[in-house]
Amino acid sequence: MKIEELYLLFMQCTGITTDTRSIKDGCMFFALKGEKFNGNLFASDALKNGAKYVVVDEQIHPSDCELANVVLVDNVLKTMQQLGLYHRQQIGCKVIALTGSNGKTTTKELMAAILSTLFKTHFTKGNLNNHIGIPLTLLEMPADTEIAVIEMGANHQLEIKGYCDYVEPNYGLITNVGKAHLEGFGGEEGVVKGKTELYEYVGRKGGFLFVSDRSERLIERANAFSVESNIIYYGENEASFVSGQIVRNGECLCIALPSGSSIQTQLVGDYNFDNAMAAICVGKYFGIDEILMVKALQEYVPSNNRSQKIVVGTNTIILDAYNANPSSMQEALKNFALLDANNKMVVLGEMMELGEFSTEEHQKIANIVLQMNLMKSVFVGKQFAFLRHNTAFLYFENVAQLKDWYTQQQFSYTTQLIKGSRSNALEGLLK
């Protein structure tokens, strides 16, 4: 079946899903398969539970009355990606793609908050930023979408390039390039090469790039792939399209704009400055009034354990436990060191996907913590096992052991930073 024909069937449906547990009447079910699952085995169940059509790449045995509702293709995943592209092309909206080692989800949320004040805006929900989540996001775009913000995550080279082929972004933004997924990218230079595949695609298509004026690496790569007139800078340089300055005002980020406006965000950490300025840059480029942008940023409340300030009794907790890599961990510690607070302590979880760089990078984090004036320093995870006998730190092999200790403590008037990789799930300490 041609994509055009499948699209006509898709337009008859109430939505899409890849999970039989979330079937809704009239939806289209894509039978994805991987190493440990095969959606084709559940296609008949999807039809019985209310799916209007199922897309499969293996022969299944539905009842005679259901046979017309089965679409057999060569590869379900590739078909879903091609259908996502076709839907994006039919809508014809402007598409902003963003990626980066840190801050991309927060930046996406801030951009969406600002753009939504004036435009019909569709954006990546949660963390659906991979080869499955991106086409799902495209296929969920309403017909009246004016601007789409698509987040792209990657852990190896050529991944971003592949996404661009079926997203076809008009605009590109890279939050930063740092030490994330070093194992898959093959080192820090591999990260730069992989992430800037977005610049290469958008530049080749004559699109526009939003670039931080605080990153020499990104400026250099942007100019390598695009003409200067198509590069829009943001940051702290007054000559940039938008600029601002950090104002020290408690745990949460506060930004002063040249106009005299002050933005008191609810985001913990100066490391969110670039994220906020990126959102302001995009908003200004699309003609949104500064008053609306300031209001949107001030009202945005972080969630999903990212840059959250939580008060528990007399304790202030900075929860940034959605993910961690060497770059984001160092930035979090740097910001935490600047806070004017007593009885400071850190609870840090191990960082994943670092490969041969793991021991070195975990040691660097321990060295930074050792130089900080902290009441207590707590580490968890086998990658920090070399600290087992170091009396300067508390070490726990796993989160269960850490939680047993943590819940028995009678903390009072402390300021805590809790940060670790997603696999650590350190937000569980607060439940």
C-alpha cells in the first residue's frame, strides 16, 4: 500500500497507538517489534478492543470480518516514520527541531509556552524524542497546527540526520554540546559531530539556526553549515538578536532584559539561562510581544524532576533527577556552590552510557564535591564504588540502601541537591 493510500485510512481514525493497553475506539494500531516484543502478536487483540485499522509487517490471522482492517507493510516502524513525514507535509506548518546534550526538554517546554501565546503550537510531549516518539508526535499534529516544536534525542552519530529526513525542520536549535552518551558517540568530538547533523540539514535546506552566542563550538559549526544571514544569535552579547543577564536572586533563575524587564522564573539553576534565552529568541523571531513572553516564562512550573525547587518542612530540596551526564552534573554542582545557604548537602547518583570514560568522569565529579563546603556528600551506584572507603563521603551501592538511610534521617534547615541518571530514580527518596 502506498503512503498516500495509508494516509486516507489514517485520516479516518481517531488517533494512533503502538500499545494495545491504550487502544481507543477508532484508532490506528502500529504493530512495532523489537528485541523483546512483537506487536504483530497483539494485532488481532487491537482490532477486538476497538482499533479501526492495524498496521503489521507479519501475516496475522484475523477473523474474516476484520481482514479489511489489516494493512500489511514491509516494515511497520519505517512506514510509521514515512506516514509522519507525509502528515507533516500535508499540514505545511513551520517546524523547529531541537537537540542538545542538556536542557533540550526544558527548552522545548519554554519555547512551547511562549509560542502558544500567539500560535497553534504542537510540541513533543514528555520525552518522546526518539525514532518511535518523533513520528508519533508528528502523527498527533492537529490539522490547524501553525508551529511544531520537535525534540530530538540521540546517543550515536547519524541518528539526528535520520530524524531530519522525516521531520524536515525549517529551523534548528542545539542547546549545547557536552559529555553525554560518550560511549555511543565515541567521545566528546563525536557528540559535537552527531548533534550538529541538525545544523547541516537545516543549513543545506536554506533554513534558519538559533545559536547561543556563549558557545564557540556551536557558532563555529553553525557558520560551517549555514550562511550568516540565516543564523540568529541569543545569549548575553548585546549585539545578538536577543540578550540578557543573570540577576542573583535566590535559588531560582532571574534574568534582566535590555528593555528593563525582569523575568523571575521558577527554574532552579543559572544553567537554565541559555534555555530561557533560546525560548525568548524563538518567540521574538516569530513576533511575540515581550510582555507575553515574560509572563509565559514566569508562569512556567518545571515538572518531571527537572530543575524543581521543593520545600519539605524546613528543608529546601533542588530535585534534578530526570537525567545526568558529566556536563550537567558539573553545571548543577557549580550552581549549587553559588547558593547562599547553610547546611548544604548533595545526593548524587551514578551517570550512565560513559563507556571507557566512566571512571575518569565519576572521579572528576567526586573531586569537585571534595572542594565544596558541604555538610554531607552522598553518592550512590556502582560507578562511584571507588569512594567506598573514602571517609569524606557516604557511599551506597544501590538506591534501596540509600533510601533506607535517607528516610531515617531527621533533616532540618538543610539545602539539598539531588541529582542522578534516570535509572537511579532518585525522586523516590522524597516519597
